[in-house]
Amino acid sequence: MKRALAILLLALALFAATARADGLTDIDAAQTAARAQDFVEAIRLFTSALATGKLTPLSQSIAYDGRGSAYYQEGRWDQAIADYTAAIQLESDCGRCFNNRGLAYDRKSDLDKAIADFNQAISLEPGESDGYFNRGNAFYGKTDYEHAIADYTAAISIKPDCGVCYHNRGVAYQDLGKLDKANEDLNTADQMKN
């Protein structure tokens, strides 16, 4: 009986190690950790998943993008950019990856690279508002208010309930001295908060 129990425990341990060795379990756990805002643990688990060497290119891209996002949340912009770049090399049509890398470039105040990545994200996913909104923010950072307004307007056309889009467009209008349009957008943004 003890021998059968020992064999069963050994088999279970081997099964668990095999299941974990494929890396997908670590990716799932890393995503859970990231949702719980435990970014240090997410980084560890994504790194573990990548170290297995058994992930498909798509799963590797997901792991690099996820770890890049965890690095981003930790304020580690260069590491985030490196991981987003690795994800893009594995999945060149990943609009989310370009958008994420653009955000990291934006945080480093490298607005031209940020805009280039947002351009690519928009070309890959033209129906997503994030690329337009984020590119609008980058144009705003360059004091290119006309382009910022155009991008916020595009984001609003895709996502009409985007209060922060109205707010940011209102601020850009204000900076251009278009106070009527600014007040209209800022009031709309305030109404969306309630």
C-alpha cells in the first residue's frame, strides 16, 4: 500500500512538472499576477515560461508582450521596449505590441518613435481607438495640437464614450485658443464622469 501511494505521488509530481515545463501554465499564472498588479511575480513567471524553450512563436510573443507590460508598470521602459520588440519580431502583425512599445517610447519622451509605433498599430488595427488616442497624446507632447485633435476625434468616432478623449481634445482646443470647442469638449468629459 505504501509503495502504491509512493508511486502515485511520484507520477503526480512528474505530471505536474511536465505540465509546468511547457510554459503555458506559467503564462496563465503570470497573467493572473499582472491582473492582481503583482508585476514582480508576473515578470518572474513570464521569464520562466520563456526559459522553457517549448513555447510556440505566438506563445512566446504573448509572453514577451506580457512581460514588457509588467516591466512598463514597474517603470522599466528600456526592458519593456526590448520585450515589445521581441514580441513584434515573433508576431509582426501585433497591433497591441506596437501600441504598447509606443507607450514605452512616449514615457521615455522619444515621441517620434512613439508616433511611428502608433502609426503601425493604427495600420494593423484601424478599428481600435487606443492607437489614435495614444498618438494624439504624443502629438500633444510635441505641441502639434492640430494632429492631436484629429487623433482624439478619430478615437471618439470609434469609441464615443471615451471621456478622456473629449477631455484631451478640449485641452488641445484650449491651447489653440478655440475656447468654445474646448468648453464643449471639457463639459462633455465632465458629464461622462457622472
